[in-house]
Amino acid sequence: MGKFLIAGLGNIGSDYAGTRHNIGFDVADALAGSLNGRFSIERLAEKVELKWHGHVLVCIKPTTYMNESGRAVKYWMDREKIPLAQILVIVDELALPLSKMRLRPGGSDAGHNGLRSIQESLGTDAYPRLRFGIGNDFPRGRQIDFVLGKWSESELAVVRMKVEKCVEVVESFAAIGIERTMNQYNKMEFEL
């Protein structure tokens, strides 16, 4: 039986709910909902332990705000004794269009403060992450407004479809590993 740490990144508080930057929280909520789990407030995160096909998915939503996500990920990884290869961080990604998502075994933080914090806390960038493309359709100098903005009506159908698919990716990651899951899901395109 494998144990996995699934960390959906976002910012706590109603001001951030439903924003592009909080898509990690939305995927974590969808995963918990699909397995009838309920989050409770724990140290540095909202946490739920989910059972899925003989695996344990320790799912967290850090309460540290995005820029300190690494504190929560490191704490729960150490506490639950989960190896680096069995964590999966779910995060928004400006460099990918809304029609795409990418599972990767590691890589740069690409300027994402949550990923930078995790890299600093873990001392490596070699941890799995699922990047949820949010696109970059904003005027110059308005990146923060875009990232912290809510999805448009025209985007919501694709967002919901991708969130459901991300739940499948998490389950596949736990069941068959990152390489086979990448081969199966990274080429997918979601129609706008």
C-alpha cells in the first residue's frame, strides 16, 4: 500500500476563492469530494486522508498562503514519512494555455512563488508537479490582477472539465506512476 502527499496550492480566504491562482485548492476539493473526504484544519494546512484502491492519499491545502507553501509541504511530507517521488503538487501555470495541463517529475519554479517556496523548503526542484494551464491573456503589467482574478464565464466549462481530469491524473499517478501517467495525459487538449 503506497502513501502519497497531494498538495493543492492556493491562498486561504474568501477573497481568493474561485481565482486562477487557487486552482490547486479546487482540484484538492474535487479529489476529496470524489472520495467522500472532508478537510479539517491541521498544522499549516487543511488536511484529509483519502483511501483509494489500496493507497492512502494525504491531501493538503496549505494555510500558509502561496508564498510559504513549502513549510506545509515539508511538514506533512516529514510527518507522514512520504518520499519525494510520492508527492504531487498541483499549481496554476501561466506559461500553459487553458487548454493544457502538464505533469512533470521536476523542473524550475518558472517564477511561481509557491513552487519556489517548496523548492527552498525541500532543497530540490526534483519533486512531481501537475501544472494547470491558466493562459496568459492579460495586458502588460496586469499579471497579478489576472492570476488573482476569477475565471470568466467562457472559461468555466473547460476549467470544470480539467479539474475532473486532474482528479484522474492524481489517481493514475498513485496507481501506475508518473511516467505512464505523463504519457497518458500530457498530450490532452481541452476545447475552449
